[in-house]
Amino acid sequence: MARYDRIATIPPPRREDTFAGWMTLRDLTGRERDQQLGRRARLRFLALRPVQRLLRRGLSGVSARSLGMQVDSVRNELSFLSADDPERDRLMAYLAEVGGRTPAGLVNATLDVGGSAEAAGHTYAAEEFYRTGLEITRLHDLTELGIRSLRRLGRIHLARGEWDAAIDFYDRSAILAEASGDLVGWARGRRGIAAVRSCMGDAEEARWILDAVATRGRDEAAPMVEAMAAAGRCTLERHEGELEAAVEAGWAALQLMDEDEEPRNAVLLEMASCFRRMGLRSAAEASYEIVAVRSAWPEHRMEARVEHAVVAAEMDSVEAFRSRRDWLLEGRAPGDPHLACLLHLGLGHGCMAIGDHAEARHHLRQAISTARDAGLDTMLTRAEALLSALERNAGVTGPPRARVPAPEAARRIARDVESLGEALVQQD
Amino acid sequence: MALIAALLPAEAQRQALGAAAPDHDVVWAVDWRELMRTVKARPAAAAVADLHAEKGKDGVLRVHRFSERFPLTPILVWGDLDGRDLLRLGKAGATDVVPGGDADNADLVTEMVCDAVLDRLADRIDEALDGRVGPEARELVRSGTARIATGLQVPDLARAHGLSVSTLERRCDQWGLATPGRLLLWLRILYGLRWLLEPGRSVESVSGQLGYSSGAAFRRALKATVGGRSTPPRTADAFERALELFVAECPGDPSLLAARP
């Protein structure tokens, strides 16, 4: 039994009342004895300190020798991370930028490492890296990077349910973007606020915000702004269960975006989820096929490939699911732990859907093991929850998830998406 | 030159601190208890301690006790610090940390030590005088604050500035400061009140550090300047009020006062 720790009961200090970089350690709260997480948190803490030192003293206020020693000291600790841990490469690149001392390089590096922490569910570490990056953008007038940093901070606070802070950061990003003539940046900020309102249960307010963005996009002949609004509307309506409205908004967004724009793939993934709920399997599969081919993001590609298999399982096409699963497992296992978790989580879900509980357990345990080793808390939570559900319901066949009848408008859009998929096949 | 109270058992650590703070006085403690006693008895500007200085003792808990008793005295924590240590140290009130890998980085350690021993009270007094008296007057006050805990007297202050006592008195008058004697009295009061904000200090220990023969002597000086009850107040408001009274006693440089909006 762990000894009582009086220090554990002390509330965390405010950022300005503690030493530089301490906030990166806050994700350890409640998990102080998790040695893996402790080592990772310590590494991020040590990595951030040289940048915060440069912030305090000025980019040229630290001798090359001393900064080099501090950076080398961090580099020596990287061996704690396994060779295939993606955060290791990110930190190596980050440390190179720290040595380079260019403002934009430092900001991009902090955003990158912050993104890695955020993907792992370590929001306090992510926040501290983003805040550090934001401070650099302010000192060096890096407006575009400042807008991105503000949006990321909005996203962090949204993830933690800290609505006021989330809205504040998104709003500041929108204001800064608008002031610098970046209308798309403004739209992204406003879309972020709409997402917060939606999470707060105020869908009407969220719709109003997105409609205002769309109107401005039309008025100022900015199709990407309109597309942002439509994409936001697609996500909102899907969360609200308004699937017809979601696919209509998604289709509108697709018409406004170029084929090679990554946000288009995010919209297709949203639409695919809607098609699945409505039993429109072919359209869902076509959406996933398009994303799997076109997306430049490994996460989107993996999600698309895995869900392409799972949709077959959900529609009781056992052979199709098994065939797709085999194809996915034939190739080299993804080195990136995040992608590996996506793969095994999805296949675990698919195996559960066809009643193959033994294989489902295998995949979920694989996901749990990978997530644990790589410190991917969000993935770990999802995998553990799914495994618990499996163990609770093993052997019990419940009714299939209720499908929403597909209205004619949704069917028409589904056929259009299938045509996109066919066109893609013909191109290839 | 500041006084640093240090609890660093390893010779390498002592050398590293010595290299980082060559201009400061270091008083070495052998354990946490002695470190606390040192800071209580002497006007240490900062403390430095190896988290694992005493085997079997929870160093973080000691840091916490230190920061509870001396909340205004920075404490730098050295050593091999894992993630849990670092998390707890932030909550315990450590001012900054020197992880094992950074102990040999002389520039870095020097920066941290300098930040820790920064006389924030001197800055606060200077800020209060800004716009009321000129830079030479503020420089004189600053030199007084730097040595107030060494039993500084008016002749010492005059000598430090290459002046006779009578010349110093004339300059203080010209610059719009209080007389040199009142200036030093006020600085002792302000430092005394500031130190008494720390629960770990007693009136007796503070009086001794300021050169008073006893706590009663300090109390009398306090009553003569700030007024009020004989028990010295231990509140931030009391300190701020004393600072206001000190500034008000300085007539100010007429040319600066006239230029104020």
C-alpha cells in the first residue's frame, strides 16, 4: 500500500508561481507512481527548459556552449524512449531547432512536440509547449504561428471541458487572424467556438455561429471559408444525430474544397460515420476508399483502412471483414504506436461485431499493450473500455445497433459519393 | 554580495555552487534542520539543497516545510530528480531545480542562483521612489539596501560613496531624500517587516540580523517610525503602509515632482 503523501493533497500551483516547465508534469497528477509516464513527463520537462530559458534571456542571451550543454543533457536522456517511439524523433528534431535558435523554428518545434503530447492525451504537457510557442510568436511577431498556437490552446481547453478558456483562445485566434487578413484562420477560430458551444449543449448557438461564417464566406467570395463552415456543420449535426443535415453539410463542404485538401478527407470520414448509421454501406466504403488513397495524413489513412474493414463487419459481411482484416495484417506492422493502436482498436471492434471474441480480445490486448508502452493515455482508455465491454457481454448476443432510416436526400448524396469513389478507381 | 544557505553534501555540488556564485557568501549546513536554523538566524537571500541530502528523509516534504516557514526565501533544489520528485517539488514550493545533468553547466547554474538571490525588496523600494527622486538618490538607497543586514551605519554609507558624513547629509537634502540616519532606520524597518512576513522568523532573530540589541529595541524603532502597537505586524499591508510612510518622508526632487502629470 502506498504511503500517505501529504504533498499529493496540495493543489497545483499557478503557472506563474512555479518553476519553468513545471506544468508539463501535471499529467502525472494521480499517477505519480507510474514510472513510464514519470520518465516521459520528466523528459518533456527537461526538453522545454532550454526554450523557456531563451525566452527569459533572449535568443542571443545564452552562450552557445551553455545552451549546447543543456540540450546535450536532454539528448542523453532520449534513450529512455524506444527507437520506434515517434516522440523520440520529434524530440530529436525539436532539440536541433533549439540549437538553431530561429524563432519560427522554435515555435514549430514546440507545436510539434505539443501535438505529440496532445495525441497521447497529456494535455498539460501539450498546453505548456503551446503556451511557450505562443510567447515566442508574440515576442517575434510571428502572426500566423501565433494564430495556430492560440487555436491549439483552444483545442486543449475544449478537450478538458474548460469552456470559457477554450472560447477565449479560439476567439483570440479568430481576432488575430481577421486583423492580419487571414479569413480562413478567422473561420477556423469561429468554428472552434462553435465546437465549444456544441459541447456545452448549445447546438443552436453553434449553428448560428457557423451560419455567420458561411454567410461571410459567400459575401467575400471565399469558398474555403464557406467550406470550413459547412465542415463544421457536418460535425455538429452528426453529434446531434441529425444525420441527413450532416451529410448535406458535408457534401456542400466537399464541393467547395479542392480534391487535394486534407480537410476534405476529415469531412469524408465524418460522412462515412453518418452513412454507416443509415445503413448506406457502399457510400461509407467509398468514403473510406477515397481517404485511404488521397489522404496525406497517416492517421486518416489508417482510420479509413481499418473502418473500411469494420463497416463490413457491422453489415454482417463476415467474409469481407475477414478478408480486409487479413490484408491489413499482412503488411508490416505500423511502427508508429498511435497507428498500431488505431489498427488494433478498430479490428477489435470489428471482431466483436462478428462475434469473434477471441480475436477481439487479442486485438484489444495488443492495443492496450502498445498504448501503455507508448504512454498513449487516450488510446489506452478507449481500448480498456472496449475490452471491459467485451468481457461484460461475452457470449451475449444483443440486438444490432439501431439504424436510422436514410431519407432520399441522404441517399442521393450517398450515390454521389459512390460515384466519386468509382471515379477514383478509374483514375487508378 | 548575498548570503546563501546551502545543504549540499557532495563535494562536486559544493564546487559547482562555488563556481556559480563566487561573489556570494555561502553558509554550509549538514542537514535540513541546520539549514532551517541558518535561514532563521541569518538574512539568507536564498537556500540551496540537495533533495536527497539526508538518507531516509523525504526531501520534498522538507522543501515544503521550508517554503511554509520562509515563503519569501527562494530555495533551489539540486539532485537526481525523477518525474515524481519534480511534480512534488513544484507543489512543495521549490523556486527552481538543478537536475543532475545540469549541475556542471556553470552558466545555467549561475543564472539560477542570480535569479534566486535577486533582492526583490530593493527593487520594490526603488520602484516606489521612481519619479520622486533622481537616479543618484536611488543609487544611494540601493547601496544601503545591499548592506543593511551588515550593521551599516551612516559613516559606512558615506565612506562607501567617497563622501564625508556632512556632504552625504547635504546630498540627501538636495536629492529630496530623508536624512541619512532616517534613511537607514527606514531601510531596517522595511527589511525587518519583510522578514517578519515569514512565519519561520522571530522578532528576536530579525532584530539581531538588523543590528538591534534586542527585539524590544526593534519594536521601539518600529513604533517610532510606523506607529501602532508594540507587537510588530506580520502582514503585507503593514509592509506596504511602512513603504508609503518612508516615501512620504522623502520630500522628493522638486524638478521631478513638477514634471509629473
